[in-house]
Amino acid sequence: MKKTRKEQAQETKKHIYLTALKLFETKGFDQVTVDEIVQKSKSSKGAFYGHFSSKYDIFLEKFKEIDHFYEEFTTTLPINLSFKERVISLIDAQMKYLKDDLGMDLMRSVYKSGLIENEENFFTNSERELYKILHSFIQKAINDGELSVQVNVQQTVIYISRCMRGSLYDWLVFGKDFDLLQESKGFIAIFLDGLLTKEKSI
């Protein structure tokens, strides 16, 4: 059966996308050009720009997969976990995914892009699945009496996500000598212990 134009376009997009990711993995994001992606995928610049505005758009497609990962992961968490256990479990899974599936080079590109005002910035997008999940964790903790009803939910989401970003930043700065999994869990544990202690004293 002959493929429709839409199906052919989707196949072309997928082929360009996978070719680019392979190049990013082997050469590094900054070392790959649009011309090289076009050449390796045996497509044309017209085809490339018909689907992506830049090579960064391809990276964003990959990075967006992590929100699907967050959503899937939270369905596996036991119901009886405490607030602290839920957050640490999420961070542990998050850091493993970013370290093993995206890697240091692509994450470095994410942080670089976050400093460019005209780029789509995942860090400031409050509609991301990660922020919704953290919001639900905090709300559950309030409902279960682990946190006070007076806690500022949105501000706490920002603080937790800031701990995540800080750990990732240090990983990119210090490199392989930095144990991302242990350091990120240790850092967030200190914050959560302080938060829970403060809430108990209110």
C-alpha cells in the first residue's frame, strides 16, 4: 500500500531525528552542523527545515522524552511512601535517566540554551510534567499531615527543582569525579529534612 504524503513526511522527520541523535552521541552536540545532519541522513536542507528550525529543536524533541519518563515512573511508586521518600525516589530515577540516557554532553547543551533568552526554556516552563508531579507530591504531603497547610506549594516546587538543577550543574562542572546520584540525593535530603523540621515546629 502506497504511503501518504503525511506518512512519508513523518518517516523523513524520524530519520533526520535519529541520524542527528546518533551524530550528537558520537561527536558531541556542539561539533555537529545542520549540513552534516542533512548529508548523513541523505535528505535536503529543505526537508530538514521543514521539520526543525535548528539542530537544537532536535535536541528538544529528545529532552521532552524525560517528561514522559517522569509520568511513567510515578505510577510505579508505592502508595505508602513518605513525602521525603517519594521526592528522593524521583530524583534518583531522574539523575539515572539524565546521566545514562541523555549524557553529559547533551545536558551541557541544555544548560547553555537556558542562558539564551530567545530559546524555548524548559527550566522556566511551569507546565512541565516534572513541576506538576512535585506539586502533587507536596499536596499529598499536606493532605497526609506531613506538611502544614500553610506551606507555599509553588515556592516549594521551585526550591526542589532548584536542588535538582544545582546538582546537575555541579556534575557538568566537576565531571566524572562528581557522583551525581549520591550527591543529588544527599543534597535534596538536607533540604527536605530542614523543610520537614521547620513544618513540625510551626
